[in-house]
Amino acid sequence: MNEGIVCIIQARTGSTRFPNKVLYPMGDRSILSLVIRRVGLSRAVNRNIVVATTLKGEDDGIAAVARSEGVGLWRGSESDVLDRYYGAAVEWRADVVIRITSDCPLIDHEVIDQVAARFLEAKNVDYASNRIVPSYPKGLDTEIFTVDALQQAWQESRRAYDREHVTPYLYHSGKFSLLNVPYEADISYLNLSMDYEKDYRFLLELYRRLEGGKDRFTLSDVLGVLRDQPELLKISQKDGVYEKFLSYIEGIRRRA
């Protein structure tokens, strides 16, 4: 399944909202290490992983984590992340790239494999993800695209926003064949990514209840914890999320 597929994880320490967040601890390792290991559980990825960080000295710690985890490392532009991705893809001779961001410690290998399988089955698709029409929680974002499409975006896109966020040109330009992979229900209001310190506190509490699974836990396990302890959502989620999630759980119970 993984021939020619390379997973590129973008990471840097210079976040303005929560600096150094990917080097914060979760369990006995850094968040970046956890992301690498969880992505490595994917059959599609099969440890074909490259961490793409910046050339800045402050990101030497990220480079050290990549080396300690035994995965590839590519260093490039801080602001032109599209260029960073393209450089990594060329260096590792990828035919297909899976894009993951390092601030998603609960990234699910099963979700990665579902998106990858749908992409490969379709054969004529340039780009697939589970976020074109959001239904998965934020923080399980998985994108997969051909290197030919990535190269075209790299050559043609001019907007700073497109180059910073890597893939918008692929799904907004109208030049590429797209595939959305939905979840069984719309729970996109849940935030399982880490933008602020309060998100870290929330995810840390979730992880403490999940780590008995030796990092192999899935979205189903996460939802099980939140079903049993929905008050955890009050640590970081936006107004109304707690009530929406209770309604979602009640709907599941009624259908059971």
C-alpha cells in the first residue's frame, strides 16, 4: 500500500500563540515524538516519515527529535512551507505525499489509512482529505496528494497564504481532482489540535486516560473517554461544544 508514499510532518517552534508547543511533554516523550510514533503505526506510511522544519537555530531541537526517532529530516523556509514540502518530497523521491501537522498528538493511524485507501482506490484523484467538507474533529486532519500536483502548486501559487498553508491552491484553484473522506457524523466542532496552552491541558488529560493503549488508541477510544467524562471538554472547547457533544452521545444511545 505504501509504495512511493512519504508522510511529511511539518514542525517548528516559532508559534506565536503557543511557542515550543511540539516539544512539550506528553507521557514520557515530546508531542513531536508522539506524533511521529502514532503516524508510524499507519500501514500506508509504514515509517516512511520526514519531519520538515525550518533552517532557524531555534528549531535544532525539532531536528534532534527527528534524528532520535530515526526518521527523515528536511530543513527549509519558515514562511514558504509549500517550498519546504516540495523540497522534502523531491529529496525523498516521493510519488505521493501524506501531510500531517505536528500539533495533532491524537492523530489516528486508522484515519490516515482510510483517507489513503480512498485516495489510492480512486486512482484518478490528485488530492484527498477529510477536511474539504469538515466532519472529523480538528486535529485528525489528513491530506494526501500526488507529487505532480504538489509541483504544480509550487510552480503556480503566488499568494503568501497558499504558500504558508501548503495545500489551499490544490483545493481552491479548480485545477485538480478532489476527494473528500467524511466521518459517519459531523463532529467537526470538537478540537483535538493544540493551538493554545489550554488545548495542551485538555489533550494532556485525555492522553492520561488513553496511554494504557501504548499509543495505539484511535478516535473511537478518544470519543469513549469523552462520552464517559464529557466535563473534560470544558477545559478548552469553544462555547456550545459541550452541549453539542452531549446531544451527539444521546443520539447514539437512542439508536443503539
